[in-house]
Amino acid sequence: MRCQLAFNGKPLEANIGETLIDAALGGSLLIPQDCRSGQCQSCRVTVVSGSVDDHGTAQGRTVLACQATVSGEAKIEFEELPMPVKRAGIITEINSLSPQILEVVMTTSSPLEFRPGQYVRLKLSGFPAREFSPTCRLDGSRKEGELVFHIRRLPDGLVSRALGETIKPGHAAHVQGPFGNAYLREGNGPLILVSGGAGWAPIWALAHGARTNQRERDLIVIAGSRDAEDLYMRAALDWLVQDGVREVIATSERGASNSVKRGLPTHYLPLLGLEDTVHVAGPIGLVDAIKSKALDAHARCFADPFLASVRTASLADRFMRKWQGLELFGPRER
């Protein structure tokens, strides 16, 4: 049996009993998603009118699209993401931010739209593709058609080792994206952003986006590194303080000072609650620890773990690649 639905105003027919995610896919619409088990909360949508079988996931007028099923006519709304595209360009700047981190700037043939916290696949001519999160310059600026990346130097890194040597300004590059579900969402509750090392790139994009478009939200930012000299993001932390963010914390395991707290970012995480939204990016140990604390507090948590050489694409990202004929991601080098 079929019935009429509308997703973000687009009418389509769906089968009674199928999930809202599958119904939307039938109309070539992709609801942001990841686990499809109801755990990640990425696919929460709003039932504007009509009704669905929420399967116990209702919160106000919202339901989880991976669990809720079609039961009759309904109008559904969700936040659509920019569709992945390909862009050509060149590397225009390579700047050293710390002994471990480089700022690499790519200028593209035309702008690439992305949400703060998403990532792209960067392919430098003659080198394998790697995944990085576009961000802002540390002074808060970013020009149209410019993608700014933070790349960690790795002793055995095929790409990072060549930066500034084989790869110099003028080097040809291609980029695909955006991808990822750890992006800045609408909301009113407190926003807690936590980074470790080069995980600052997506966290800085999120923080800057929140201060630009969601100034009413309480914001807490915690940035950590193993050694204080690798806290390359201090200019960005100062920018946030000057912009009125009251809780901005820098941590380090070694070399702590008056302005840098000793220890791990997890040591300074505030007491979390139901209204909080947490974003964490960095080493997988940090990500797992923050996710565990958020889960215990029933807070929403969006995570971007950086692995030494491998990243597994989400279900939604794999679907987008197959749908648009894009290659699967290779290793993510940080």
C-alpha cells in the first residue's frame, strides 16, 4: 500500500511501513545519517503535519528517520546538506603553524560549499588522495574560493613529507566533497567543542560558524595537545575570547603555563546534560573518551576521529559515492 509524503516540500509516493530514510531515498533525497540503528541521532527529522510510526523515537515533533516508518500522509522537514562536487585548483600557500602542523591553502576554480565540521577529499597531483577538514585561517578569515587545511607532518607521510619540497605553491590539486555528518546544526542549547592536535581544524570551523550564525548559544571550547609548543591554535583561541566566548581552554600534557592548563581535554570537560551538544575531533582515544561521557549524560555527540592512516567512510558517505560515481576514500593522513 502506498501513500503521499512530502520531504522539504518535494512530493513523492512511499510504501506504508518503510522507514523515512528509505522513503526519502526513493525520491533521490538523502537524509543525513550514519549508523541507521538509532544511536548516532544524525537522522532526526521534523514531522510538520500528518503522522508517522515513531517507534519510540519521538522528541516533540521530531523522530529518527532510520527507525520511524510511514503510516500515512505526512510532511517531513530535515536539514539538507550540500551535495558532493568536484573542483580543480592549485595550492597557493604553505605556511608553518608549529613544528608539527602546516597550513595549506588551496584556491579552487569555483567555490565549494560545505558545512562547518565536514571534510573533503584532497588529491595533490602525483600523490594519493587524503581527507581533510576545511577550516578558517587562525585570524578568522577565509576568502571565497579558498580552502584552508591544517596538515600534520608525519615522518613517513607520503603527502605531508612532500609539502614545501615537492609540493609547493602552484602545485595542481583536485578536491571532492563535502562529506561527513559531524557538522554544525541548528540549536539553542550549549555547544561544547573539544579538539586534540590537528583536530582543531574542524573544531575551529565549528566555533567560527557558531559565533557567526548562532551567537545566542553558550559556547565552550577546549583545545589540547601533547606538548605546549604544538598548541598552534592560540591565535584562534584569542579570537574567540575577544569575540566574547567566556570559556576557552587550552590544555597540554607537557609545558603547561599560566595560560595553558596541565592535562588532557577530558579533565576540563564540563558536567554534561540533556540540552548539550558536543563535538569532538582528534585522536581516537580522546574521541572515545568524550563520546563515552556524552553518552552517560544523554548529550548529543558528533565525533570526527583522526586515525594514523585509515578512515572508514560513514554509511551516508558510501551511499553518496556510489550514487554519484565518486571513488571510495583512501587513507586519511593527519
